[in-house]
Amino acid sequence: MQVLEKEISLSIIISSGGCTFMEITWYGHSCFRLTERNYATVVTDPFDNKSIGYDSLKLKADIVTVSHEAPGHNNVDAVKGTSHVIDGSGEFEIGGVFITGVQTDGGGSGRKKGKGDSVRNTIYVFDYDGITVAHMGDLKQTPTQSEIESLGTINVALVPVGGGGGLNAAKAAEVISLIEPNIVIPMHYATPAAKVSLESLNKFLKEMGLSKPDAQPSLKLTRCGLPDETRVVVLEYQSS
């Protein structure tokens, strides 16, 4: 697999050729909003900014997903207008969006563990009319072959890269090589707005053999405009 530095032009990502586009916006930590016209809006892992940092969330969405029970990932009350909260594995179809939740071991410390137990983490795959986005949650270890097969084909992977409860830089690069997405968006790393102690984005980019690309406010993409080779796209965290 060849991993390229971000050189995604508007003609590659936004030019639709008749395809509708979806938009992915990052609000810090592991929280994203996924939108596409005429489909349900999803917010992933809303956080408590008193614990995590960043601006207080003021979002609206039809669906909220929670990868695991921790203040950085389960503040569902911060999202208004929500009709569905998903907090575990299963298959769902809501507002035209197909969602698959795959349970894995996670590294977060949001709930107590018994002897021999590990914290549950759920990876969610969202299918928006053929564009698949995987939110890896607080994935700590490399997924098993069975778990990878359950995810299916991934177009966009939202991947923790800063360690802490999630993947560190080296593990993140390993997971990316296994799932081979078209686009990787790093999350869950140190920023000036974060209160939690995590590794820097630069460490992950170095692991991938990349220089730091220019960050962009959001990513707009279409099913018929995906790059052939895996590319890393860095998003700026937004205020809601």
C-alpha cells in the first residue's frame, strides 16, 4: 500500500460528476458530524468539554453514536434533536444510513473492569449511499481478522493516533495498513484546546512518512471522487 501526503484537489474530492456529496466535520477529540443531503445526520462520541477541553458542544443530529462509556465519548445530552442513540454492536438502518457496530477491546478508563476484563469499544461503520465511514472509537489494539472482515470495505477511516486510551502512532499506522481505506482522518491527539494528555499529530505523520499537510475546515467527498491510494487528511477542529 502506498500512502501519499495530502494533495487532494477540489476536482478530486468535491467534483461530483452527478454524485451527491457528504461532509465530515471534526469538533475535537473523537467527535465528528457526518452529513449528506436527504440522509440522517450523525454525531460521533460527543464529549464533556469540562473534562476534555475544546468548546462546549452545541450540535444537532438525528443519530448519536457512543464508542464507550467515558466523559470524552458519551455526552449525548450535548446533542439536540436526537431520535436515536447507539451505544453498542449491531446493525441499524436509520434515515437512509446503514450503521454497523462492531465490538472490540478498547483502552479507555471510563468504566470499571473486572479481573481479566477489558473495556468495551465499538467501531461504527456508516454507509451513506455507498460511501463508508468507519469511526474507530477508542480502539487500543489491532483488530482481529474476524473484526476486520465485519467492518467490510472502508472508504474513510477516523482513527485515534495519540495514544492514551486509543491507538498510538505506530499501532494506528498498522491498523491503517490492514483496513486500507481511501482516506484517513486522524483524531484523538494533542491539540492546544485539549486538556487530556495525548501524543502529537506529528508523531503519527512521521510514522506514516509524511510531512504535515495543511488542515482544512471539513472534508466533502463523493462516492465517485475517492482517491485510489490511501491519503491522510487533517481537519481543523471547529466550534459548534
